[in-house]
Amino acid sequence: MEFDLFLRYGPALLTGFGVTILCWLVGSFGGLVLGFVLACLYRYGPAPLRWVIYAYVEVIRGTPFMIQLFILYYGGPHFGLLLSPIQAGILSFIVYGSPYFSEIFRSGFNAVPHGQVEAARCVGLSEGRILRRIILPQMLVPITAPLTNFFIILTKETAILSVVTVPELLYETQTMAAETFTFVEPFLVLSLFYWLMVIGTSWVGAKAEARVTRHLRKA
């Protein structure tokens, strides 16, 4: 393949990569925040609310991401929810990721010894202070690696957004391949972009894990 084709399509590929990063970061961190809220409500909320959260988690985890994306983008207008492709992609990431993040946070809550929480209540600490000062610092140790792994999974799920014409990296690569009748080289470049995203996420996750576990390595 001639190098000038990459020069011609390079700006489109970089733009698609930027859209991929945008959808991934905004959607993933939105799902992270929503997942944490769901985990807190499940832990501290009344029983009826816990049942609703449990049903939400099971339904979203039990259905494919592509179907959820189709429902939001194509079914949304029937309920007055008009979304652009990028908006649908970001919202679907938030919806899809939040149950998984919620379960990771819930496992982190359960990893903190219950006796420490009871002792904190006995000395008069509020639930908010117990959460900030006792639970969160300890739960970060066991959940950092699972959070990193799920962020990596979400990087690759961005490829599905092309089915609703989100102009992300795969969409631009398919356009390039269709117009130039070359397939191996564009998809090798696509793989390189995703590999860079995964390596970058792994590096950040490793740094975060080293930071939250640094006290465990002290003599």
C-alpha cells in the first residue's frame, strides 16, 4: 500500500481516534461515578431500593452492549429521547459500565472487616466519616486491579459504536478500507491504536495500584 494513502486518511483516522477517546473517557468515568452511587445506595439504602438496583444490575449485565446501544439510539425517539450518535455512544457506555463498576465497588465494601465499621460506630463516627476515613482507603487496595481491567475492556467495546455511525476509529478505518480496497494495512493501524490505549490504561492502573498499596510494602 502506498504511504500517501495514510497521509490522505491520517487526519480522519486521528479524528476518529479522538472520538474514541472521548466516548471511552466520558462514558467510562460516568459509569464509574454512577456505579459508585449505585453501590452506596445498595449498601445504605432501604430494601425496596436495593431490589431495584439489583434488578438494574442483572438486566444490564445480562444483555449485550450492542442491544443496549440499539435501544438507546433507535428506540429513544419513541420515548422523546433524541440523541446524536456520539451522545448515544457515551450514554450507552455509562449505562453499560455502571453495573460492573457497582459490583466492583460492592466487593470492595465487603472486603473491609465489619468489626472496624462497628468499632467506628461505637465511638460515634457518622456513616459519612466511616465511609471516607475507614472504608474507602482500605477498599482501594482490592478494587484497583479489577477497575483497571474493566477500563481496558471498555477501550475495546468502543469499536461497537461504529454500528450507529459514531465517527470513531473503527468507522473511519472501515471508510478508508472501503474507499481504497485495502484492508490489512488499515486494520493493522487500527490494532496499533487500540494497543496504545490498552498499554496506556495498564500503565496508569499500575501506577495507581502502586500508590494505594505502598503502605503494604513498608517494613
